[in-house]
Amino acid sequence: MDLWDCMVVVSRWYGGQKLGPRRFAVINQAARDVFVKAGLVPEPGAGKKKGHNIYTTGIMPYPMRSLFGHPLPAP
């Protein structure tokens, strides 16, 4: 992906299912899903039928970004 000035945070609640080394692929896919939903990258395999994704992704609407300012005061 060729993205600049973008950030995504992926967190996982441990629900008893061990992912092992596969966790890195799951984290990568969850982050990519957010960028696809935001329209920043094209959807891979557009038009192909997909299975169900058990992982939830979300996008913070741009106007909400102003609510999360820098927590430290300016010097």
C-alpha cells in the first residue's frame, strides 16, 4: 500500500482463541479493511464473492478527529 499521513490502530480482545503466528496476518487484514472502507485503497478482488469476515473494523469520521487533540500542552 502506498499511503501517507494515515494511521490505524488495531486492538484485539483475547476471547480464548489462540491465533499464534496467524495473528499478524489477521492484524494486517483488519487494518487493510479499514483503509478499503475509507476509500483510500482499492478493494482487492472487487466484484468477487467474499465469505463472512469475523473481525470488526471501524472508521473514525473525519470531523471526530478534532475531538482527539494532542494531550500535551504546547511548549
